[in-house]
Amino acid sequence: MAPSGRISQSVFDGSRLRVILLLDLYEGAQQQFLDAYELMCQQVASVPGHISDQLCQSIENPSQWLITSEWESAPPFLAWVNSEEHVETVKPMHSCVRDTRSMRYSILRETNAGQPASRTTASADVQVEPRVGEGVARHALTFTVKPGSESKVAELLAGYESPQAQVDETTRLRRTSLFMHGNRVVRAVEVEGDLLVALRHVARQPQVRAVEEAINPYLEQDRDLTDPESARVFFTRAALPAVHHVVSDRPAPADLRRHALYYPAKEGQGMALARLLSRQDRAAADDPDSPVYSSTVFQRDDIVVRLVDVTGDLDLDPVASLGLKGPRNAAELERLLDGGAIGVEGSLKTERNINRLLSHADMLPVTDRSAHS
């Protein structure tokens, strides 16, 4: 039976992934680009989960190119595209490319010769049911600031004027939520329409440029946003993709509160931890008594952040708030979580450690801005 929770985004359904990269090259850079592409192909061929790729050139505009790749599923691609290895691999392409656009799609149906595409012929590695969404894309950025500068950075990030919500006829900023955990900043955005268009719109706003310039001296990773290469590397390393989003189909309660919970995973266990939390949130969406109404799980490497809209305070039901409900979830989370990183040692089955985990995981809210219709 299909769950009643309304899932608009998930990378954990096991379906194959099609990645599409649109590129606009500088005039005269074609051969340099081809050389860089060949080098990238040699390196990506050995990446676990990679199946194939294809390079195409427009028949209408020779400066427009297309790279498509197929992956066994989304998790291995995300692990690759967010790695330092990928950052270094694609660097030779940057000087050739005027503009890029990346899109990721799970394969829902496919047609082979002599065989029509249908639900009955869909293979085990394609998405079984189309996802039901609300036309909203979700993404987050995370970075660290120098210890001791946290309060100043929070003041700067909370104090700027919001950019105009309506970007164009089809794209609108819906919500920006910003939290801190120690010296780590997480900024999550919700966009109706085109995420890339919205992010570029925000980056061009004078008030946003001013606050980004103001926090530069406090960042642990140096950046120069006026330098395209520096900006590209920074935002690549800061990307914190949404890997799962679920909303209950019951009416939205009037007293919802937004929280962010930080779950540092043990080395190499970030994706498994995100999968565990996503599975628990999917079950919570089907539970009419759960305080968790909606959840978005963000993950990159061993950083996992869970953004939840809940009724009441988190400590009224810490087990549900943390995603620990179920006979084996506490033991599984204990196995995957780097408890020492947030001050929790020992079993997560004890009330004391559950409350300690909640206290350490609950991130400091800096600002939460919703656009008004």
C-alpha cells in the first residue's frame, strides 16, 4: 500500500539516475574542452555506481554542449559530485565554459526496441510511482566560521533586508531558514519554480552581496565571490543537497515550529544515516499522532541535517523529534552517529542520552523568513 505521506523528493528509491549537464562554451575553447572531458571520463569511469556517459553538441549552436550520464542510483552520484575528487576533476573545464546547468532525474519508464514502456515492463531499477510534489525545490549551503566569531556572524546573517521574493513569472523564493551549530552555518531555501534562477537572483541583490562580503573575514574557508573560480569552488564545497522530503497528508497544524537538527555521522556513514532518518520520517508522515508534520533531510559526506516542522516543543516527544521511534532505530542511529562529536557517549536507549542528544543536535535558529503571497 502506498504511504499516505506526500513525498516530493527522495534519492532512496533505488531507481537509476540520469544526470544532464548543459554547457555554453567560450568561442575557440572546443578543443580544450574536449581534452578536459576525456580526462574526466577516464576518472569517472572507475567511480562506483557510474554506468555510462555521452557527450553531445548542438546542431543549431556549436557553442552549446550536453553531457548526460547514467548511474545505478542517486546516492553514488551524490557522493561523487560532492567530493573533493570531483572538484579537482572538473577544474580544467572551468576556463572553457561560460555557463552550466545541471539537472538530475530518476528513471521512471524506458522503452526498448520492440517493447513499449509501461508500468508492467518497468524494471526493478526504475522508479515505480511518480512522486507527488508541490512545485518546490529545496537546497542548503553549509560552511564554518572561525571559532569566536559565531555571534558576530549570526548578527550579520540575521540583519540584512530580504531580497524580493518574486524572481520572474514562474520562480519565487518561498522560505529561507538559517541555523547554526557551534561554528557551522546551515542556510536552507525553498523555491517555487527554478532553483538555479532563484539562487542567481539572490546572489545579485545588493543587500545579499553586502552581507556576504561582511562575513568573508570570519570564514574558515577563504573565498572571493568576485572571482568566478573562487565562487564556484566555494559553493561546490558548501552544497548540502536535500536527499529526502516528506509532508503528512493531514491538515497542517496552526502551531507548527521549524527546527534544524544536526547529526554528524561516523566517517563514511553519512548516506546511511540520512537514509535511516528518511525512512523514519516517512513512517512519521503516516502516523496521525506524530508531532513531526514535515521533514527535509540534507546530506553531504558525513554531515546530515534534518529540518523538521513540528507541533509543540521538541522535548515533549524527544524520541519522535529525533527520528528514533521503532524497536531498532535507536541502535541503528547509535551505530551510525559520531556521538562523541556532539557530546553523547553510550546507548541511545536511555532517557538521559536521548535528551542529551536532542540538546546537542538542536541547532540555534538565526532567521526564518517566509515570503507573503
